[in-house]
Amino acid sequence: MESSEPARVLIVANRTAATPALIEAVRRRAASGPCTFTLLVPHSWQGLSRLTSAEDSHSDANESDAVLELALPLLEDAAGGEVEGMTGDADPLAAIQDAVNQRGFDEIILSTLPARVSRWLKVDLPSKLEGLGLQVTHVEARARPA
């Protein structure tokens, strides 16, 4: 028996949150059936700054909030409705696990930078997400031509 509830889709992105590839993926998913969307932007702490400076952590949180502010209107246009926004842990896997555990998402759309520069792909995040037992769609931002 199928649920009459719309699928809950978690979009995970940071630097790629407003890219054409992700916007198109959201548009396609919205057209394929009833769903709601939430954009998760993991903090972008790097190196020791996360351990050494509370001021840096506030700056990283502000950066994540700025990503939400920029991307949400574009994603809402693609989705044809409201998209919730949230920030999460700097470790993207931990941020995603927290979001899934707290809100019970049904699907994940993961947006990454191109393979040659993506830290998320270097740690094989798409494969790790499959371990959550949810449908995972990976969208890779296009690299600029050389």
C-alpha cells in the first residue's frame, strides 16, 4: 500500500547550492511526483579553524546562512513551492545523518563540485549515503571548460 504523504527530499549542497545542475535536478524531482524539499548546507569549516577559533565558527555559520539565502529562492522556483533550509555539522555525513534521524527524509539529492576538486567525492560520500538505505541522487556541478 502506497503512502499518500509526499516524499521528503533532503537536498545537500554547499558551494553548489545554486548551480544549474542542482536546480534542474530539483525541477525534475518535483515534476516526478508529490514531494517536499529541505536544503541542508553543512558548515564549511576547514583545517584547524574549527578547533581554534569560536569567531571562525561564527563566520562559517554566516557563510552557510548566506548560501541558504542565495539558493533557497532559486530552488523554490524549481520546486514550484517552499523549500526549507537548515545548516549542519561541518562533517557532511554527520550533518546528513542528523537531518535524516531528526526529520525522517525519504530521499537525498547530493550536489558536489566536479570530481577533480570535490572533497565530498574524495571521501566517497555518495557511497556512504547509500548505507542509509535511502534513494540517493548525485548531481555533479559542471566544470568550466579549460
